[in-house]
Amino acid sequence: MQLEKATTDNIALLQEICIAAYAQNFAHHWDANGLDLYLADQFSTERLTADVSNPIFAYYLIKVSDRLIGFIKIKLTADLATFKKEETVELEKIYVLPEMKGQGVGKKALTAIIQEMKNVGKKIFFLCVIDTNSAAIKFYEKLGFQFHSKTRLEAPFFKEELKGMHRMYRQL
């Protein structure tokens, strides 16, 4: 497994894996044309270029044997009640192509990111996960994350029964 930080030079590759990995994993979470609207909003060339150029965000391409199989997006300064903003980092997105799940790739990638965040002095790493996604919750728990609080996803056309979210965190 290799992680490569995304830059404006590889936006097309980033866009390709973002759309493929997200859509293949979560297409069934949306009503009507919600998936298309979300993909256009989150993974347009303009949005990805702006995010990659913004020092608050970092995208990483996940590769196995030089094959692009997923991505990670982190927010390097994030708000989580009870913790100092400058010491907190948020995992905004981690998606791996479905055929690569269960092979330890996500664990290796996230472990590497966690170590990198420790090395730059971050103290708290947090994320939000759909509260009915027990496989993802177990995955994060195995990596040392614990429940912090509940929240709700507010996204048009996202299925109502899937909007409940758990905030999870771990100390670094």
C-alpha cells in the first residue's frame, strides 16, 4: 500500500477515484438524483482543485502495486467540542473500491495518516460515520476510535434513515 499526497497536477486521477470509490460504495444511500448532485458538488474539478490548494485540507491517493484503489481527505484544523481546534484533525472521507475491502488496505492507509498527524503535533483525530454502518464503526473501533457524540447529516436526497451519524475520536 502506498499513499501519495494529491496535488493540482493529479486532479484528474483524484477526481476519477473519488467518483468511482464513492459511487460504488454509496449509490444506494441516495434518493432521486442525489448521488449525481453530490458527486458534482464534492468531486468537481473546481472543488477538488480548490480543496487541494487549501492548506486546511489534504487529499491522499491510496495505491496498491501502483493501482489507484481509494482516497483519503482530511481537514487539518477542525472543530470538535471539548478539544482545541488547532490540535484537532478530522477524517472527512476515506473510500476504497469495494473489491479491495477486507484486505487491510484501509487500515494501513489510515494508520499511516494517524502517524503523520502525530508527527505534526496533532492531539485528537475524529470522524463522523453513519450510525447504522456497524462494519465501519467496528473498523474505526479497532483503530482506537471511540464514541464522542451524535450528529446528523444534512444532505438533500440522502435517505432519511441513514442521516444519523456518530462522531468518533481517538487521542494521538
